[in-house]
Amino acid sequence: MILKLKTPAKVNLGLHIHGKRQDGFHELETIFQMVSLYDDVELELLSSGIMLECDTLGVPADDTNLVYKAALLLQKSYQVKKGVSIRLKKKIPFGAGLGGGSGNAAGVLMGLNRLWSLNIARENLFTLAAELGSDVPFFLTSPCALGMGRGEQLKVLKPCPKFQVLLVFPGFPIATSWVYQNLRLKLTKRPNNISILRKNLSLSDITSLGLNLYNDLEPVVIQRFPEVQVVKDELQAWGALGVLLCGSGSTVFGIFDDSEKARVASAGLNGDWERVIAETIENFDEFFPEEILNYP
């Protein structure tokens, strides 16, 4: 038996860091939004063991990969004797702040639940997802959600009608751990625009949404990687309604309310950067096949 699925990327429309927690993680609020840039995942039933193949150099194909960890965690947690061969085709850049690995891991949990006929309820998969990483539960929750805690406490948000997202990858990865280690929060009270962004989404006000995009990690990244600011400036010059570093980077995204404007901006950028025009996702059935989405 073989299952094929796609797993999406995400952007953070807002990211507010409250401070460091006693467990070493940071307390945050963020708005996650899935976008239509996908990796392809193929799962083939084996009698035992876990095999992983990936077509992208630099992405590990061993037990350090989050996908492998997801399969192993599910196997151990539910005493599964069956195995799987996982083939991963990456279109989401590695180390780009787009949640590619987290989305892969969530998709594998969903897919293996069906492939191995485990009949696990979605809320129990959430528990495993939270063990794998802070962003993984989001990819099992909703195409748009408010993330709290370290990102794993989620509240479903109704997505507004689709808008265009021009993703620009400068060509280098950034380690999330490095960004947080170098984060120095000001002691003075900083604005928290998350509630404003939520209102913009609820009103489908893309113009105001663009004006209020913000990310507390952005200054840290720009100081070390000034190329990020160059990308931001170019996107703004080409008429993006809002421009932001995605998560811990290195991808920068601009939002547009018109697909032609996004296409013109993509063609007009000066830099030799990888770029993709995506759109926001409104429903899981845009990428999860019915046999996985409606199981159990």
C-alpha cells in the first residue's frame, strides 16, 4: 500500500515574544497561516523498520530528520510492528523559516495513522506532534491559527479570503536556535499587534493586515544578515501591502491582494533569489487526500 500527500509551508503574520521561560523556551504569541508551497511525501507500507529517502542535498535522511522521528515516535507510542518507506521531495527551502520540516512531520503522523490502520483520534496525534516540535501541532490544527505558549497552544482562526504571498528565499539557511540565543528583548514595554492582526483577518482587511505585520525576531536577523533588509526594501518598492521576515528566517514574504501585482513584483526583483508566488490556504482538503483527512 502506498499513500501520497502534500505538506504545506507556513508564514507568521505576527510574532510577539513575551520573554524567556524557565524551561529555556520563549513565551510567544504568533499567527500562523498556511500557504500553497508544498513538499511531496510518499509513504509505502513495509513489514518492519523505517526507511527515509530525500531528494535534497543538506536535508538529513536519517534519524535526525523530524520525519523519521515522527514515524519512530508513532511506532514506539503505539507498539506498531509494521514499517514504512518514506520518500520526501522538497520544494520548501530548508532552514527558511517556512516550517517545512514541521509540516512534513505532521503529515507523516496523519499518513501513518491511516497506513498502519491505527485509528488514532486527531487530539492524540496533537500530543505526539507537540513532543516533536513547537510548530508541528499547528499543521494538524487549522490553516490559520493563533499560537501561544511556545507555539503549541493553538486557537483556530477563521482565515480570510485568499490573498497572494510572494516568498523570497535569499539562498542561505538560518538556525532558529541561533536567532533565539541572540535575541535581546528591550525591558521597556513593546507593542503587541497580535489582536490588531486578528481583527484585520476577521474583517478580511488585507491592506491593514499588511500595515501591521511584525516579527520580534526580525531585528536580530537583519543585524547579522543585512541581505534580508535588501529583500524587504525591494518587495516594498514593488508594491507589497506588507513585508516581513518569516519566523526566524531567512525567507522574506510580501503580501498582495492581486495575483498580477504579485507576478510583476516577482519578475521585477533585482536579486538572484529563489522566489515563489503562493496563496493562503483556507481548508485542509486543499492538500490532504480524503482517505487521510477523514480517517479515522
